[in-house]
Amino acid sequence: MALITFGLKTAGIVILFLAAPFLSKAQDPHFSQYFSSPLTLNPANTGNFDGTARISSNFRNQWQGVGDPFITGTISYDTEILSKRMGEGNKLAVGVMGLYDKALGGKFKSNYISTSLAYHLWLDEERSKRFSIGFQSTYANKRIDPVNISFANQFSSFGFDLSMPSNEIIVNNNIGYFDWNTGLMFNNSGDNGSFYVGTSIYHLTTPKESFLNIEANDIPMRLTMHAGATRYIGESGVLMGSAIYMMQGGSREMTMGMAFGQYLNSVINNVAVYVGGWYRNKESVIPYFGLTYNNMQLGLSYDVVTSGLSLAKTQNRSFEVSLIYSFKDNSDYKRFVPWY
């Protein structure tokens, strides 16, 4: 039984991907470092930072050691526009993002290209409270290469036999659709720290997709609620915490954690090291290491699986790296804190 459960790597993952659009527990690609992937988390994050422009990139290698790993990567760029026409403190921002997700050694690929627009409104004269609303459009393309892919009914006593019929009818190995997302955020900042709360909804139009010769099913909406807070400690320390709760179809996922940051020389020079961890409910513990240097932020994390999947292989592991570069407005210096 263990051989059938964990040894049939390709067959199991293929069935998962082919069936994913029809399972109530299907989930979108997502990152453990959700706080460093602003445009996959909430369209209202477009332009929601101190500066004029930002480049963000994430890479995740998931479940390496359990068959062919899931590999997910994204890169985004967002910037403010019409700054001279928006009034004091208000901001209009646009962004573009590309995301890819692949498995089975590249035999199953998903590619997404998104554009987003967000408006940020200051709610007080002190410019400490800000409300943001964002919209995002996405074109998704998914491809599967049926050649040399084995299915469960091709498994015999001698292993997989690709000459045997798979009995799977893949009528379309290349599908595409348009999608829409939206989100809201509230930020509050002060001398001693800051906090934010936000919510977003992805797949507003519940687009349809299907590789198989059956009626296409809707992609369920994904509702996300997230929050975080920052507290300065003395002249050189900062404590940060954040949490996220996601619902999509029949899936529920909650992740929360915190990190402590220590500036190595001067806050103004912005050289700091962050150490902490997050916990994904009933799934994994996620140690985190971060480094900021001037306008650059680097994050490294490693998922330590605590669920039953950890029994699949002792080498099961998921590694993730994030990199953000912000273009700052030096005429309006603020004490910089990573993430938001």
C-alpha cells in the first residue's frame, strides 16, 4: 500500500491536476511568504508602499522529494501615476505581474499575466490612516503534455506500461480564460508602529476550465483576509506579526507568525536582519530569515511539514525565496519597515 500511495508519483500528481478544476478543495498557487508577494495577495497592495515604484519577485520549490516538485515563481512591478493630479497624499497606482506554476517536470504548466489598478486615500490630515481599493484583471493559460505521462490504470505488476490504454480522454491540452480580482485595505501608522487589515476576492467571474471530455466546472472564488502589525522596540529593534486566512471551495487555510528585526548599525542606513517563523494550520512550520539593505529586501523560508504528508518521504521539503526592491523618494524620508 505504501508503494502504491507514494511510489506512483507521476500518476497521482497527474490525476490531481486533471481533477483539480472539479474538486471542491482546489486551491490557487500561493506562497508561504505571502507578505512578500503583494499582488498575489490583494490588488489593493498595488502601490501600497512608501516610494515611487517597486519590483517584487518570489520563487517556491514545493514538496521536493515527493515526485516532481511544484515550482512556482512570480515577478511584479507597481508604481504610482498622475501624482501631481491626485491631491496631497492621495495616490493612484498601476501594476503588472507574471506568475508561472509547473509540475511533473514541466509537463503541466500554468501561466498568468495580470494588470492592476489601485487608489489610496488618506483619511486624516496627519496622513496616518489610509484606505485602499484595488482591481486586477488576469489572463490565465494552462497546458498539459500527455506524452510520456502515466496514469494509475497503466500500472501493472511490472510497473508503469505506457503501451496500455490510459482510458483518459484529454480533448484540450491548452486552455485559457480571463479573470477578475478585487480587494480592500486599511493602513494605520504612527511613531511607535503600524498595523493593517485587508480582504480580497479572486476569481470574481468563476471562470470555467476543463482538460477532459466532460462538462467544465467553475473555478471557485478565493476569499482572503489578512492583517499585520509592527512595533518598534527601542532605537534598533522591530517586532512584526501577520496572519492570513483563505477560503476557496471546500478548502480553508490559516497561517500566522512573527519575526524580530535588529538594525545592525543605523536605522537610516536600513541594514537589518530578521529572524522568525510562521505556522500553517495542521500543515507546516515555516522558519524565516530576512535581510534589508537600503532599498532591497531579501527573504528565505523553509517549510517543515507537520502533516501526514511528512510520512511520504523523509526528504520532503519546500524552499522559498523572495526579493523586493523599492525606489524611494529621498525627499520624503520615513522609517522603512519591510513588507508593508
